[in-house]
Amino acid sequence: MSAPGQGERYLALLRGINVGGHRSLPMAQLRELAAELGWSSVSTYIQSGNLLFNAPLSAETARDLLETAIAERFGFAVPCIVRSAQCWFDLVAVNPMPDVASDRPSLLMLALARSPLPADVGDHLQARAAHGERVIQTAGALWIDYGSAVGTSKLPPALLDRLAGSPVTTRNWRSVVKLAELL
């Protein structure tokens, strides 16, 4: 997972950047910033804010350093969710909706919160789900089957944040698998 002396392998998921021309954060500059923090084996995947790196730090310390550095460099706050490579592999392995992953991978989202999720957030979200949506909470994450469309969902990002008690970001199954490959 990581070369000796390079620390743990991590994935940082940045929330709400490069959307509709707002909160622009070029991936090349993000990679440079991570290298300036002393992190190694730095790479990114697509423009939505997926940063892979090695660092001799805890996930929480890496998250805090990255959030501070982004705010200082770019002038706006970006919630970051950092998970170890092993955590990511474990999440892929426990996907509770393999049928959706196979049939509708762009409609199956892995949702991760900045802080630990309340034990009942999945139940509260499922109670609000409509149009064939399903929510399963497992392994510290939410798995959301958006049924037929994400854009018309009754589970918008603001609701996820409010019920989770901290910022939440999502990645569709295709991205989840690709990030696992890159880790």
C-alpha cells in the first residue's frame, strides 16, 4: 500500500469544488499543494477533487492540514474527507448493494462524512427516500441507491449534511472502483 518510509496511503475527497465554474481548484495546483505539505506519491483523479497521497500522519491530521492549506492558498474553505487506502478497500468490499453496482453504477453513491455518522442517520434518510431510493448505513458510511435519478432526489446534499452532523461528500460506484484501483 505504501513504500517504506513514505507513511500511510490516503485518499482525500474534496467537497464542492469545480462545480459550475464556482470554487475553482485546479488539480495541478492541488497536487503542488500536497507536495508542499511534504506528502509523496501525489496524484489526482478527475476534476471533482480526489487526491491520493502518502503521508506519515493520521487521517485526521492530514485532513486538518489539507483544509487549512486550501483555505490559505485558494481563499475559501473546502471540507475534506480523508480515508486510508485500507479503509477504502474495506468499503468497496462491504458494498451492500452489489445489484445496483452492477446494473446502475452511476446511481449508486458512497457517501462519507467528515465526522463519524450518528448510528441512526441511515434510517432517517431512508424514511425520506422516494422514487425507489434506498439507503443503507454500514461500516461508517452511507450507501445510497438513487433509483432513477440523482437530480430529482428527496435526499439532497444539505439534508445529508444536516442529518450526518458534518459535511458529506459522495462518489458514484464507478469512481469508487477507479479510486480503489489507483490506491
